[in-house]
Amino acid sequence: MYAIIALFDEPTEQKIKAIWYDLKRRGMSNYVDDMRHRLPHITIATYESLHHPQLVNKLIHFYKGQYEMNVEFHAVGSFLKSGVVFLAPTITKELLALHEKHHLMFDDYNHNPASHYLPGKWTPHTTLSSHLAAEKLRHVFQYSVKLAPIKGKITSIALIESIQGNRVEIIFRKRLKKI
């Protein structure tokens, strides 16, 4: 599987990783271990198969004029029957436009009409924990609603490939223009 992800500035990335480590330290979640080879992110799109060079060329062209954008997390959520707890970013016009424009430009690559990342189905999020049993889910959720809001920036876009289990390889990463 492949994904296009939005990555954060260093301070925002470190704040989210600190939450992952604190949840582990408190015995609530081992998500930080699952994410050892990944970075905090917001997934923009997923694809089952790709021809890398062609897509990378299109990504370079498409994201050439894209500016960094502010991102704020003021909400916590969970997907039904998933055992997932996530931070939900405020859905700004800029974030929604980035997502919609990406899907318009790269529609030919989507071969899964049921994808949860398509416009009209997308719930932007940054995962804090996953695969939790009901009791741990409750504890992580109670912990998470006490967090201070997180403000940061989306500073780059990446194409990643899931390799084995939780291993991920960054195939391409594009820095966005500074605001």
C-alpha cells in the first residue's frame, strides 16, 4: 500500500511523539513501538499500487507552488469499532482545498472507490493510538481530552510505501514553500 501524507514542522512532530511516549510510559498504549519507523502525519490519500517515477514527477509539479499551512488540533476522536484514538485537526479552507485538489489531480491512481480518504469520506486525523481494547481505549481517550491544543504547521508532503508490518519507506518528500 502507498499513501500521500502531510508532515509537520519539528516542534509539532515532537509534541505528538511525546504523547505517544507518555501513553507508553503510563501503560496505556504501545503505539510508539508500532510507529518506530513512521512520523506523525495526516494521510491525504492511499493507493493500492503505483508506478513511482510517473507519480513522483506529477507530485513535484503539483506541489511546487504549495505553501506550508497552519494546523491546529483542538479535538480528539475515535473511529467506530477500530480501537483508534486520534487528534482531529481543525478543518480549514486550506486543508480541505489541499485534499480536494490532490484528489482531482491524482484521481487516475485511485482504484478503491470505498477509500476513507476520498473527498466526502475523509476524516483528517493524526493517530495517537490504535488496536486498543475497550478499557484501554477509554483510558487513552480520557487522557487525550485533557491535552492542551496543539498548534503547528504542515511543512512537507511525502509519498510512503508500507513494506512489512509497520515498516514504512519514504519514497519521495517535498518541502512546501515557507509562508
